[in-house]
Amino acid sequence: MARPDERQLLEQWLDWQRATVRAKCEGISDEAARRSLIPTSPELTIAGIVAHLAGVERHWLVRSFLGEAIPEPTGGWGGPELPLTELLDAYDIQCARSREIAAAHDLDEPERYAPEGLPIVSLRWILGHLIQETARHLGHLDLLRELTDGQRGY
């Protein structure tokens, strides 16, 4: 069996994280997905995390890497008032676009946009960042899912 190269490893880790987002949301009602369960972070909800992760993908691959303008997010972490299934579908669509963008470019290629004062980073850096950002929020989904219905693990 051939060992994956760096790109394949980055893509495989990120795709595993992305797929786990949907798995963590299986069987959750729209009401439960919008329930605020953390008193110190009332906007941190299951639906909010899914909406946020779609925005993170869009920001890093479309806005920063390609340099395309995107609408500014509104409403904090609450996400649009869409059913969870639609939020997950929008996330999957954004992830598919992110995959296409990444596949068409070299890992060393720099992003085309960074806010003033921040360094320009490579596609490699962006993919690594998306892995850690998605993993961090999977931890939040673990906690919220356990508080919602006691489900734990994968």
C-alpha cells in the first residue's frame, strides 16, 4: 500500500473532519440544534457551529486564497434561521467548492488576500488551519451533543 503524500494527508484529515461534522449532527432536531446550552457562550449552538464552519471554509478558500469578495457574515454564531439539514447541505456544498479550489492549486501558492497587518500564507497553511479549526469545533459539537441527548463519541 502506497503511503499518502503531504497533499493527500492534508486532504484526508480535512475530509475526515468535515464528514464528522455531519455525523455529529445525525438525528438532532432543528429545535435542539438551536438550543443554547452553554451559559457563558449563548450563541454556541449546534446550528451555529455548522453555519460558522461553512463560513470558515468560504472565508479561507474563496476570500483569502482566491481573493474574491464575499458577503460579510451577519448575526454572530446563530446562523441563518435555516433547518439543520439545509445548514449541513450548505456546508457540504462549500466543502466541495473548497476541495475544487485546493485541487487546482499548488500547496505553496500564496493567498491573494490578507487583512492589513496579517502575513500572506500559503494554501498549505490554510489547509492546516482548516483542519485545526474544524477539529476544535468538533470538540464543541461533542460537548453540545452530549448535553443535548447524551450521545458521545463518533
